[in-house]
Amino acid sequence: MYATIITIGDEILIGQIVDTNSAWMGNELNKVGVKVRQIISISDTDEQIKSTVKQLINDSDIVLITGGLGPTNDDITKQALCQLFGSELVVHEPTLEHIRQIFAKRGLPLTDLNALQAEVPSNCEVLHNRLGTAPGMWFQVDGKAVVAMPGVPFEMKAIMQEHILPRLLAISGGESIVHRTIQTFGLPESFLAERLTEWEAKMPNNIKVAYLPNPTSIRIRLSSSGPKKELLELEIQKQVEALMKIIPNNIFGHEDDTMASVVGDLLVEHDLKLAVAESCTGGTIAHLITQQPGSSRYFTGGVVAYANDIKISALGVDGHLIETHGAVSQQVVEAMANGVMHRFSTDYAIATSGIAGPTGATPGKPVGTVWVAVSSRHTAVSQMFSFGSNREQNILRSSVSALNMLRLLILSEKKMQ
Amino acid sequence: MYATIITIGDEILIGQIVDTNSAWMGNELNKVGVKVRQIISISDTDEQIKSTVKQLINDSDIVLITGGLGPTNDDITKQALCQLFGSELVVHEPTLEHIRQIFAKRGLPLTDLNALQAEVPSNCEVLHNRLGTAPGMWFQVDGKAVVAMPGVPFEMKAIMQEHILPRLLAISGGESIVHRTIQTFGLPESFLAERLTEWEAKMPNNIKVAYLPNPTSIRIRLSSSGPKKELLELEIQKQVEALMKIIPNNIFGHEDDTMASVVGDLLVEHDLKLAVAESCTGGTIAHLITQQPGSSRYFTGGVVAYANDIKISALGVDGHLIETHGAVSQQVVEAMANGVMHRFSTDYAIATSGIAGPTGATPGKPVGTVWVAVSSRHTAVSQMFSFGSNREQNILRSSVSALNMLRLLILSEKKMQ
């Protein structure tokens, strides 16, 4: 069963926003056995909406549309579909009542604009939008489905989960799609591919391999589809096990794991506490850690020591170390890690100090120079990195490299016990 | 002049990555007078690549393709275009030499896979990829252009800036597209639209208005196109000025401003220092501030006080306050702000304490309850927020609301001087 996703709105075409809805939808559709053939972003003009829907309905079983259902004048999806399917707008009473309740709950008057949200084409099935005022609409056209949803991500997600995905699961029938993703760190893409040449050559024809680099990891994805889900999963599992023997030290996680979630799981597993002392990463390590639900179980807190005198006063770094070696040095970063570990009474600590850029370079220390230390009650490990000239990338790479160093330190200490 | 963007790769269709390249390209193309008609993501299969390029070349003057040029087996864009345009792969010597130099500089051996990157279709013009091994390729087909680039964002951007955009600017001829964006905070979309009904009604027909909500702001975008750029800019400027009179307190910035960049500019302008004490936001405020280049001029640092005893030891909060009122309270958050302001010797401070979720709710304090305080040497302002149940959103909204409170406090104190 095939789907096409259409996102409507000039904001995507002129580059004002990035379309994150489609990626989420693609992922969820795969899980219910629906393959996405194309994702298309078009302008919010009447003519483009009608011609695109008309054309794409031939190529797939279901066309999913997001965007252009808001209360403002630039939102015209509803009107365009109404014309395309020869229908007219009528008030949908349950939706009007729902909108009234939303406004009453917030203690706000019901505006005319918002009441108009309850008007829907007479020939569609209304999909209740529990979290917002613009309902979803399901049109049945010559045995195919055309579904329109609001573009607000959490409203779209609720409508997909509550109304669309269960229905698609019921009608997609049989065919399963299985993906497995392995997260690697530390090997550039071409080196990884060279190391895996033989493994790839032996891969069964029905399993597809893809390398997906991002700024902080390279994911290896194995995909297969067929009628028997269990069989597909078994075949892929065999390949994953072979892979783990080839690059055991570079694999840090699976599927949607992040370096921060993997480190969090390790800390929980061994009942350990962590604190951070961040200079060049400026709070990003703490931010990545505390994005994880439940991080208060293992994360005590940290100090963002951006100014040198804060490194001294809040972390107890010896001022002479900074004078002698500079703030971006092994000595200072180890003192920062030790300082925060003792002051925050934790088992482990991470510290960073570097030159994120674009300014701040000194002779011998160009932009991108970063020192990272991780310390435990038994030892400290530190490393210098030379990243590039992009500030955001330097901050992110430093943060993830630091978390990886902590991961390796915990693993080595727990293995020795 | 019209463009279509094609991104190639299953990773987008199955939702494994979000396509950020197209948004950047759309934005840059607009600046040189090229309108993007569609953005299409397709699978990396030979047949889909060929049929999509063939079809879309009719609808626009230039087709820009990204992705599928990497060194691994799943990358087949080059082969597909070669077949489509009846060409054959030949070694491009300057590219081979460039690849050799890249590997020599890194002290790495040149692999066979990487040497293959120097093969290009014989009938294309090679666009030098200064930052990577896969070159761009420009095909001229029946008066239209088809251009392929690697999908790695910084490589694609360099090729666009150095080779493609200057050429398009030269041939797009005359037509200008002008966008202006106003960043607002604090009014939901429908209330904003109601307040602006009259302003919108008086808008000249050639100016298009769009409302673009995101989790932390609503942007109002004015767009117009025509032969005279200066005239368009003047017309739009008049509308912006009228808008600023209607909602002066809700406009915090323009174009790509973020709340953190606006606050940073204010601190620089008045030569002020800031520190933060974060509980529920867990480093996110520091992270947003230090994303800004030059933030060390005004940001001294902060404490992430996730555990209660860190609020006491690192910020000097009175333990009785926490016992009596709870960590999520006006009293504690004001004490945190004062504590970090004095310990870090700054002019202003921000503090947060709340329940980001999914766990941690207590009777009377559901998930989403957040206290924020901002303090100066003269006063402290605090406010309680009730956000929703989504952890990431609660953290982000708390952070941006806190920065907005600081913005308003600085503005009011500087106005009184």
C-alpha cells in the first residue's frame, strides 16, 4: 500500500520553516505497512493544491495533506478540496461544540474566525481534532483516500494516531516493512564502508543497506519488506550480529538512541550520579542530558563556567593553572571536572573548555580547539579535539564527543569490577 | 524564473531524517529572484529518479537535485542521470587530484571507493566541491538546467554559493521577491489575526500576509514580487510600521532574530552581564544564549541546579524555603535568581524551577507548572506558567518565556533611566 504526503504552505518553499511533519508521518506509516512514495511541498494557491492532489491520487492509495487549515486568510486548503471534490461547506455541529468548549475552558470569547473552523465540505468524514480547532477531513474518491489535516505538529500527530493509522493498519493487509538502525560513532563514512565491504557483499539481496551520516554519528540502516514479519526480523538480526563483531567499539546504540540517552541508561543501570562543568559547550551537555525523561535520577546538575573567574569561584580551579596553561588546556579541564565532581558529590563528571568560534583563537589554539575531560572517583581521562570553524557544530561535536568519552570510561570501569 | 528541488533518499521517506537542505535552498533561491515551485522527496531507486527528473523538467527552468552522490552502494544518482541523459562515466582529472589532496592532508590512504567519486557523466559541467569528494554536476537540457549536488549540508551550501547562485542571479533577470518577517510573542494565532483584521483588510493586493506559528513565537510574513525591488521594500516597510503601532509589546524581533539573540543584543547595547540558575530547563537557557557568537561578552555562566541540595550549596538558597514552599515556588525561584546574580557578580539573572514531566507532578502542581524569576540589582519579577504535558515543549517554552521576561525587564529599567 502506497501513500503520498503533500505539505501545503509557502513557508516551506521559501525556506522559512523546515518540514518536520513529513518525516514523522513517514516513520509512522511504515510501521503500519504503508510505504511513502513521495513527499511534496507546494504553494498555498488554489490552483496548485487542486492540480497536485488530482495528479497524485493516481500514483498512490492514500494522499495525506497537511497545512492550510488555520483560521487566517492565507489558509485555503479546505476551500480548494471543496471545489475539487464538487462539494460545499457546511457547519459540523459536534466540531462547533468542541470549539466552544475549548474557548470556554481557556476563559476566552469565541471569535468569528474560530467558529468558521467548524465548517467542513459536506462529502467528507470529519476526523475529530482533540487538541485543536481545525478538524481532519477524510475524502473517499474512486476507491482511494484523500485526507487533510492541520499542519500544527501535535494536532496532526493526534489525528494520525487516533483516526488514520489504526484504519490504515486494518486495510494495508499483510505486507510488513522492517527497518533496523545501528548508531555508530568515531569512523568517517568512507572508512566505515571500507571496513564493511565484505559484510555488505554477503548481504542477502532482499536486505537494503544505507549509511546515514549526521554531524554526530553515522547510522547504518538495514531494510527489508515481505509478507512474513518474523522472518524478516530474524534475517536482519543475523546481519546486525555479524556487524557488531566487526565494529564493536564504534557501535553506541540502536534505533532512536542518542549518545545522551545511552549514557543515561548506563548511569541508571549502575546507580551512578553525574555532574558537568561546561565552558565552550555553554550548557549544551546539560541540555542534551536533561532532554531525557527521568534524567533527575542520575543528573545532579552542573556549572556553566563561561568566564574564567567563574571557573575559579564556582569550580575551585586554581587561578595559576589558567595563567600558566590557558583556560583551554588539559590541566584546566581536568581541574574543572574534579571540581564539579567534588562540589556536586557525584561519581562522574564531564568538563569542556575550547574555542567555539568565530572569534577567540590564540596562537597555537585555532577556532575548533577543544579540551574535554571525564573523571571518576578513580581516574581522569582527557583528550584534545580539533574541530572546524562552525560554532554550532563545534559545540555539538564537543558535547557528543564528551558524552562518548564518559560512556567508554563507565564501560571500562564497570568491566573491571 | 522557477525552480524545483528534488531530494533523493529513502531516509527522508521513512522519516529517519528531516530534510533541512531544501529550506535553506528555497531561502537562497528567493534572494536571487528564483521561485521554488515544488520540493519533492523521492526514493533512491533508478526508476524513480529518472521518471521524476524527466517529468519535472517541464514545469520549471531549473531542477536542483541533492543526495545520492556518496561513496557507498546505496548512492545511485550519478548513474541514473548518466542513463537519463545518454551519457557515460569518465574520470574527471582535476577532481581526482582534489580527492588525492584531501586524503593526503588528513594523512589517510586514498581508498578505491573515494577515487570513484572522481567519475562524472561526460556531458555535464563539473562544479568543484571545495569541502568534499563528490563534485556537483550541471547538465544543460533543451534550454533548461538540471543540477546534482551531494546531500551533505555544508558541501551542498558551498557548491550553491560558489557556483550555482551567482549564475542564477545573472540569468534570472529583473524580477525581485521581497519578504519581511516580524517576530511576535505572547498572542495566540487567532487573537493576533483578530487584532490585525483591519490592518490586513487595508493591505494592497500585491502584498501577501502569512501567519507562521512555532512553539515559541508567531511570525508574520509579508511577501511581494515585482520588477522594482526598492518600491516593493518601501510598500512593505509602510505596512510593517503600521503593524508596529498595533501590537508594539508583542513584537520582539525581525527576520531571523531569536529571543536569545534579541536579549543578547540588548545586553551588549547596555554593557550588562547575565547569569542563569536553571532547574527544570536543565541548561537549555544557557545553551540558547551561548549558541550566539560573541555571547561571552555578556554571559558569565550559570548553575544547572537539578538536585535540591545543589540549589542550596551552589546557589545559596535557604533550605527552609524549599521545605516550606517546595522547589517549584516563587520563593525558591527568586532566591535562585538572587543567588546566582550575587555569586556570579552580574547585573541580571534568570532562574527556573518547574515540572517538565512526564513524572514529578505533586498535588496542586501538575506537569507543566513552571516558576520563572528574572532579577536585576533593583528588583525581581516572577511568574508562574502552566504549560502542557510534553517535556521538550515545556523546557523550550519555559526557556523562551524566561528570556522574554528578561527582555521586558531590561527594556523597562533602561526606559526609566
